[in-house]
Amino acid sequence: MSINHEIIFAGRSNVGKSSLIRRLTGKNVRTGRRPGVTRKPVHVAFKDLLITDLPGYGFLHGVSGDVQESIKDSIVHYVEANCDRILCAVQVIDTGAFCEIVDRWSERGEIPVDIELFEFLCDLDIDVIIAANKIDLVKNRDSALDQIVERFDLLPPWKQWIDVIAPISAKKGDVSALSGIVRTRLHEIGRDDLFRHIRTSKR
């Protein structure tokens, strides 16, 4: 069966993309033993829907700068080549560490990679969902999420963006906020038949 729709998952290494896909779909995705090992997209298919785990980007300890740049380039090329069938992109972030990382880049006068990716996806008219992972480790949830939406140049409070940002904990199995948004996107294209592949509870 040909692929008509695709949902891509992108994010820094170790933000929990693979765990999130497993919680959301019930399917395992292959992962490398250390960051930077997996340099090609990993796929899970349901009928004509493809779930894609893109390689982790950003600083990788023990991985050369050239390799890190090639990983970033491969993500860009993959998205550009398949943007016509991409229903949405789930950009996974570490809720607790995100703002510190972004601010560190900004203070050096550089565009943070996470923000660069978000803007790149938006420029291609790809619907971006921000999955704020590891929310269970954050004490002041609303404050943290308000700061995150600001970094993405969205006006707080974050609760006015509940169709864009999904507070989740892949490790704890709490992915209902994200599954709800994804199901809405599928409903909008008349594909309620795919709901059974997107989990809504801690299973």
C-alpha cells in the first residue's frame, strides 16, 4: 500500500522520541546504543500512514561536528523531499532543559537549533505540534510552559495553544494530550479509521 500521510517526530537526542512513539502507537522503534548512532529515519507503518522517528540532532558527546551537521542536513533533506505527505510534525522537547538550552544559544548570538527547526517546518507549511516531554519532572508546570511558548515566539499563556503544545510524560505513559491533538488532525482529513493506532491512555 502506498503512503499517503506521514507524521514525523523530531527532537534533540535523549528527549524521549522513541519512547514517545512506543507509548503512542504500541510499536517499538529501533534505537542506537548511544546518541548519534542512528542517522537515518526509522519508520512504523499503519495502512497508508507512516510514523517516522527522525535522527536526534544537537550537541552529541563524542560525535564530531561534521557528523552533527550531516545529521541536521539529512533531516532537512528528508522533510523537504516528503513535505507533501507530512500531515504534521511532532517536535519533542525536554520541558525542564529547553529554555536553558535555547537561552544559551541566543546569548552567543546564534539561532537555537530547536527554534531553527520549528521555523523551517513552519516555512514549509507543515503543521507543528510541540510535545513538551518530561513534564512530570517540572515543579511549576504552567510557568515552564509559558516560558517555552515565548521561546517559540508564541504569546503566553500556553493554554491558548492547547492545539499546538502537548504536555506529556512518555516515561510515565501520560501521552493523552498529544494523542488528542494527533487524533484531531486525523479527523480533519477524514481518517478516523486510524484512531485505533494512536493510543489515548496509559497502556
